[in-house]
Amino acid sequence: MSMRISMDKQAVQAENQRVAEENRSLFRQNKVTVINLMSSPGAGKTTLLEKTVEQLAGRYKVGVIEGDLATSRDADRIRALGATAVQINTNGGCHLDAHMIAKVLPDFSLSELDYLFIENVGNLVCPATYDLGQHHKVAVLSVPEGNDKIAKYPVMFRHVDLVVLNKVDLLPYLPFDLKQAEEDLQMVHPGAQWLPLSALTGEGFAAWLEWLEQRRQAAVAAQ
Amino acid sequence: MSMRISMDKQAVQAENQRVAEENRSLFRQNKVTVINLMSSPGAGKTTLLEKTVEQLAGRYKVGVIEGDLATSRDADRIRALGATAVQINTNGGCHLDAHMIAKVLPDFSLSELDYLFIENVGNLVCPATYDLGQHHKVAVLSVPEGNDKIAKYPVMFRHVDLVVLNKVDLLPYLPFDLKQAEEDLQMVHPGAQWLPLSALTGEGFAAWLEWLEQRRQAAVAAQ
């Protein structure tokens, strides 16, 4: 039985990849830079997005897809800031897939968007290997989770281009070995980028906006 | 294809349930109280277990099964305190299942154990619905994750007998609405128990030990 499951999983992944490429092609045609944000529950993805939407407002058009098991709380938070936000409820599913994304894309005016952020289900395991068609995968790790998470959840950190270390304002109150975390990241994923910040206080946020700007320029230039 | 997947999932769950009942029967014969601990990555399950092992030492014999995607760091931490700890690496799997537990039970002298703690993979989604044969499922939620996690991950909180709210020593530094979290828990799972504590400072720990003692007495009396 496990063999059959594993074959089905491969078929599911292949079909996901096909739809992800269709999404990617749509994003490319419409010159929209797409970021897939992943983390544990409570690492601060939504707060990071709220601050990002605020900072980009006026200069760029931003859309957000919010993935959750239940509730539309996150999309409500983003909409309150004036951005277009669409909620996907997975009804218990532990990650977003390319089909779910494809289904909600008609809710956006893609040709008008500069950025589309996808906030995945809070989970350091399942979302890692599902391509949604994004340009970049970003993992958010937060200080209270502890510096051992990169070594303990290597699949996620191997699949992302950038690791945002959030909640650095809590470093004075918590044991977190920054040097060890950076070493673990280079072990698990040599060359991966690392960006410490606090979405709450704004510390380190300029570097995150700069990273986004470079990615947008690269995506537009690649048309 | 999705129908076939879903039938396979049901078959997997049924087979898991069969093995879970075998585990449960072994636990009953050996009068060992078994707790399945689940949470997001970094909520503090291992620190809670370290403190629990320390507090129970001398009075009770304790075994620990550590579930992780990779590394044996958690089992090493528990062994350093003198308890028997066995590491299960799921190689990317997002939860433990009853077979994985059955396979490592011969590594313990079950008849000598009073408690067996199972630390599941850090994940608020996948482990919720897999019975391991435990007496009780406990979810650990931590203050930095935010009070909205119960409403956003309802399946997990519906499946547990007790929610430990860990890291209450951080309440002065973080926005966390205790009242809202308790209300959400009663909405999602009426009658569920709620136990705020800090595994770091020891605040609230006596109530956790008392809860464990009552569960042990009930398990022994049920023989």
C-alpha cells in the first residue's frame, strides 16, 4: 500500500508542477513579482505582510493570497490596509498547492499588480516542496522558536532563497544563538540569504524592502 | 485521482488505527500512562519535557519518544537528564504514526515505566488526526505564536484534552489576548482544559504535574 501511496504522491506532485508552470507563465506575462512566504504558525508572516503593504503603498500595487486552514482573519487584516487580499481556506489541508492559486488568480487584476505575496499555511514541513509558480520562496523563522529549527526542519530551509529572521526585538529576552543559526543555514543550504528584522519595531526592514526591490527589477527585466 | 488518494488516505488511517489499538493494549497491560505532545515548531515541547523529567525523577520512571524530521538533538537533551529517550526521524514526514511508535517500543522496558511521553513532529496540522495509542493528546501553544492560533488551527485543538499555554513569562512583552484565546478554545472544543505555564521559569508548573498525577492514577485504576 505504501508503494501505491508513493506513486500517487508523485502523480500529484507532477500535476502540481504542471499547474505551477501555468501560473508562472501568467505571472511572467503580467510582470508581477510573486513571493511564497512560509513559516511555522505564529512566526509573524501576516505582520510582516502588513508592514510590507504599508511600505510599498503609493509606489507599487500589491496583492496578497492568504492561505489558512480556517477563518479569514489574515485577509481581513491585509484588506484593512487597502490591498487586494483573497483568502484560501484549505479545510484542514497542510499546504497550498498550485491549483488553489490558479483558482483565485481571476480575483486579481494581474496586469495592474507589481507584487503578489502568497502567505502559505503555517507549517514548516508540508508547504516546502509544493511549487506554486512563485519567483521566490521565503521562509520566516522567528526568534522565540529557537535557533535549532533550521537543522531540525532542513527540507524547508533547503527550498528557500531567503530566510527572514523575525522578532529580533525579542533577542534580549530569549536564548537564541544567532551565529549557530547562520552556520546551520549555510550547512543545510550553502549560499542561502539571511535577513534579521523585526516587523514590529521596523528594525532591519529597509534591507527587506531592498531585497524585494531587487527581485522586482530582476523579474521585470526577465520579460 | 483525488478520489483514489482519498480512499488510500482512509485505508492508511484505518491501518494506523489498528496499530494504535495494539499500542494502547500494550500500554494498558504495562500500566504506563502515555501522553502525545503536539505543537508548532519552537513552542517549547522539549523544554517542557526536560522540566517534567526533572520533576518526576526519583518518584516515577519516565520514557520519552522524540519525533523529528532530522537530527537527534531532542533525544540527546532528554538523555542528558537520565531518562530513556528514543529518537524517531521521519525523514521529512510531517507527523508520527502508530507504526513508528510500535517499532520503537521494544527499546523501552515498558513494565518498568510509569510515564511515556511522545513528542510529535513540530506541526499544528498533520499530527492532530493520527492516533498513536496514547491515553491523552496535549497541545502546547506558546505566547509568541499569538492568540489567534486556536481559531486558525481548529482541528488540532478539537483533538486534544488539554492545551498548555507555554512561555507565559513573555506576556509582558507581547500582544496576546488570554481571554480571547480561552473563548476561542471553548468555541472550538467545549470543555477542553487550559493550563498556562512557563517551562522556563516554572510558573504554573505545579498544576501541570498535578494534571499528570491525576491522569496516571486514572490509567492505573483502569487496569
